[in-house]
Amino acid sequence: MKRKLNKLITKCKNVVPVLSGAFFMAAVSTSMVLAADTSSVTKPLDNLKTLVIAIIGAIGVIILAKNVMEFAQAYQQQDSSTMNSALKGIVAGVMMAGISSVLAILGF
């Protein structure tokens, strides 16, 4: 038992200098890169973000229209469970349709 413990301590003593040396080299060898214009890198990502937000907004409008019609039918038939479900869908549709406005306000 004592022999195994001594081997483990010896291995740990060898690992600590290696890890500390690796950490030191990683910290020292970093360099700052200054870029004049980042739009060439971020423009495709901005286009993708705009496309995804537009798709979410369009799906939200479709869900909103579907649930408004569903709510009208449920109201006509006095079906309260379907009205509740349709109201939840209307709220979800409004949230999805308005996501682009919310993100624009937040600065995205």
C-alpha cells in the first residue's frame, strides 16, 4: 500500500511542473491581433441571422393566423378547451412574429 502511494506521489510530482510549464508557455506566447475591418468575417453571419429571424417571424405569422381562425371556430361552438389552446397558440404566434422587433430593440 505504501509503495503504491509513493508511486502516485512521484507521478504527481512529475505532472505539476509539466502542467505549470504548459500554462506558462500558453500565457506568454499569446499575441494581440488588430484587425482594421471585421465586416468580411461577420457579414455572412449577419446575413444568416437576418434570414433565421425572418423565417421565425414568417412562421409566427402563420401560427398566429391559424390560431385566430381556430379561436373563432371554438368561440362559435362554445368549446372552452379549444379556446384556451387557441389563445396559447395566438400568444406563441405573436411572440414569434414580434421576435425581430424585440431583437432590434435589444440591439441585435
